[in-house]
Amino acid sequence: ALHTHPDADLIILSGDLCQQPCIAGYRRILDRLLKTSIRCICLPGNHDDYALMQRILNQENVSCNKQVIFEHWQIISLNSQLAGKAGGFLPDTELDFIDRCIERHPDLRVLLTFHHHCSASGSAWMDTMQIANRDTLFQKLRQHPQIRAVTTGHVHQQIQTQNGAIKIFSTPSTCFQFKPFSPNFALDTRAPGYRW
């Protein structure tokens, strides 16, 4: 069963929903998510098939929607996936989407979310897979004081850092965790988790 906090407004699944993407895998995820009454947004990670995700994870409360509006906040989701690559990149179409969302709702604070990390994790092997154009990303973020925080997946561990006034959070994995500050790929002994 999927356990959620009763006061949750939104669940963000920050990518790599299936190690080997297939219809059955995404349908299994959809079945679990539909058992909660909480809205769920699904992002593509480097292991996902985004077109398949958009086709299957497309229900009333479960979707791949890129913008969610609340009373004081908007959640803007970006696709950092590079087809066939482990690392991430945010093309101009994704970066321009930030501008359009903020232009339509300039009074709302922004939580930006995407799969790949944009700040060093301290693990040399993992940091080869950061957002390749993160300098361009941070230039864009500094143009919009509405952007208060960024949350990512990919690193399979909890990290909190800051770039200027913008807080950056990564989340542990609901699967296995990667060992922090490791020069090479290594698994940690920590249990599956999520970020609240």
C-alpha cells in the first residue's frame, strides 16, 4: 500500500519510475497512485519512456502535467531527460516554459522540479550526470525572484543546498539509496525513503 501524509497537497514522482520502462510497470504505478486521493505529478528520469508515461499516467489525479497551481504557489515541472543518456539537460523550450508560467502567474511563488541534479552531490561518479547547462539554468532562475526552491531526484539521497536565495533539495529514492560522497558507484544501507 502507498502510505501518504494526510495533509499532503501533492506527490511529486521525480523520475526513474521504471528501471526498464514498459506498459505493465507504468500501469502498476498508476494503480498504486490512484488508491490515494492526493494529486500526483510524474516526471521523466533517464530510465523512463516519457511518451509512454504521458500515455499511461494520464488520469484525473495522476498525470505528467508540467504546471500545478495552488493558492500561493505554482509547481513547474521540467523534462531534463536526454534520450539514451544518463546525464541531464534543460533545452530552451523547457527554460522558456519557466518564463511563460511566471508571466501568467507573477504573484505566485514557484517550486521548480526536474529529475537530474543541478548542484554537486559530492559523489564524483554521480556528478558527471548533473544538468549539463546548469550555469544557464541558474542565470534563468536569478531572473525570477518568485522561484524559491528547486527539487530533484536522480541522486538517490537527501541533499539540501542553496544557490543564492534559491533552496535546492534532492530526495532519497523509494528504491535503494546511493552511498554519499563516493568516488565510484556504491549503494548505501539506508532504507527506501521520500522527502516531505
